[in-house]
Amino acid sequence: MKKLNFEDTEIAFRNKSNGELNSAYLLFKVISSNFLTKVGPPITNFFMNIGLPIKGAIKATIFKQFCGGETIAECEHTIEQLSTAKVGTILDYSVEGEDDEEVFDFTCAEIIRTIERATGDPRVPITVFKVTGIGRFGLLEKLDAGKVLTAEEEKEFSRVKTRCTRICKTAFEKNVPIMIDAEETWIQKTIDDLAAEMMSLFNKKKVLIYNTYQMYRHDKLADLKADHLISKERGYLLGVKMVRGAYMEKERKRAAEMGYPSPIQPDKAASDRDYDASLKYCVENIKEIGFVCGTHNEESCRLLTELMNQHGIVASDRHVYFAQLLGMSDNLSFNLSNADYNVAKYVPYGPVKAVMPYLFRRAQENTSIAGQTSRELNLIVKEKQRRKL
């Protein structure tokens, strides 16, 4: 087993030219300003809505750092660049917040196009989608709340299920794994039920459909274990992507406003504990669970490599993947791939204006996670010094 060193910036940034490294440095310096991160989204949206030509500036900076392009074809450069370092691409059509049936149909077709693009290409080993990309948030919310649907809403949800089944059936037929992303707690049960149904249909012999577990929720480790028992009883393999989570502030605010207990862990230590426990559980049940360790946390990545070693699981075992976001934590992604682990980067794409909500979340995420921006900056500075830039 190759030695793993997350401080090796030569490997971490070997796919970046001097110019790209300098651009990343400037961008993370800007992101580190909480003021700019807060005022940037409304100002940018205002300028774009009134037609000012700032799209080029966005595309050349924050979009270039965190996205592959506006189309699948524009992602080809990123796919190839990542593959030179043995890092795979997860094509992620990141248009969100839509509310129209025609848009849902288009998004469904686009997700299927990502599966078709991945077919037979080891450089694109996994795909992904959000259920809110193919169905109305309010409808999912009503289902989660246990409210009775109208006849028209029943038809609407039938269309959502049809789209979801089409996507997962295509993944099955093309032999391309696909992950179903987690979303807010007040729509998650419906998403979980859909994911379980898809796994029961298509995970009989191989893990192709993955559901996502947000471990900053205090109930998700128990859910993972319960879902594993159900999958064993019903005769299918469980697909798991574990993340810490993406909606913490929104979740806590809604719980406080509506007067119910927060679904979020009491502190980061509790999230870390459950996340690492989920890794241990999946490793111990590796024959029945395929999983994607989605994290930017160095300790969790290192723990998983140690668990794999302890249990005699080779680095290249296809039941285990590490995943990070494009433009972040390259020291984890590229050093893991250099040590022969399976690694893939989320590569979001879509029209610049439509992807802006995703980009703003990435910038805000970097400032809200303690030390994330300074960590990125310090590593870039270290590599600039090594290159004498």
C-alpha cells in the first residue's frame, strides 16, 4: 500500500498550471471575506437580471474554479484533466429551484444524458441527481407531511416517480452507478422511500443506486443501519453516500420558527462521531453495502483508509469511493488517487445564471466551515512557495 500524505502539494496541484494556481489563490482570498460572500449573491443576481455583461467575469473566476462548464461537452477538458491524475468525474447537472413540468422533463432527459456520457468511460465512474430537479418541492413537502394529495397532485407525483424510474432504469441498463442526493429534512422521507424502491428494483446483483445520508442529522446513523437490515431482508444491496450535510442553518432556523426539535446534531463532534461510525459500519458490512465517502474532512479520509487496511480491503475495491467537490480539497482527492484509492470529483455544470445558487452555496460553505478557506489558502501558498511563484 502506497504511503498517504495529505500535505504533499506537488501531487495535490500537479494538474494546475502556475496561472491556474495564482487564480485559485486570488479567488480563495476573496471568498475568505465574509462581507463579500454575503453581499456578492444579491449584487450579482441584480446585475445579471438587468442584463449587465458580468457573465464572462463570473465564468472566468468562481465558475471556472467550481464548475466544469455550461454543457456536458464543455466538461470534457475537466474530465480529461482529472483523469490524468486517476481522479474520476461525477457529472452533476446543477440547475435547481425550478417549478415547471417542462423543466422537470428537460432535467430528467439531461440526467439521462450524463448517464449515457458515462457509459463505457471509466473516467466518469458515477453520476448523480436531485429529486427536486425532477419534481416540485411543495409536492414532496406535502407528501412528507402526510397530507392527502388531490387527484391532480397524485398524477403529478406519478410523473415524478416515472422520471426517477427512467433515470435509475437507464443507469441499470448502462451499468452506470447513480447517487440520489439528500435534501431538506421536510422532504427527505419521500426521497428516501423513492431511493429504497429504486434500490429494490436495480441493486439485486450490483450496487448501482445510492441514497445519501446526512450525518449532521442525529437520526441518520440509525437510519443507515435500519436500511441495511431492510435491504438484507428484501434481497438487494444497499448503496450509501455519506456526507456531513448541506442545510444546517436553514434546518435550525425552520425548527426554531416552527417549534419542533432541531434534527441537527448538537455539535460538530457529534456529527464527526456519527460520520466515522457510518464508515466503520459500512466497512464491516462491505459485502452487502457499496458506499461513497463524500467528505472534505482529512481525519475521516484517513480513518477510512485505516479501516480498509484493517479489514483487508484493497484500495481499488469498487464498493468504496471517496468523493470531493471540484475546486476544493485537492490535497485529499489527488493524494488518495495517487495511493490507488477510488476517487471522484463532483463536477457541476449548467448555464451560468442557473448554477449561481450552487456557486453561492460553495462560497458560503467555505466561510461557514471553520478553517476550510484558510486550509485551502495555506495549501495553495505552500505550493506557490515550492514552485517559487
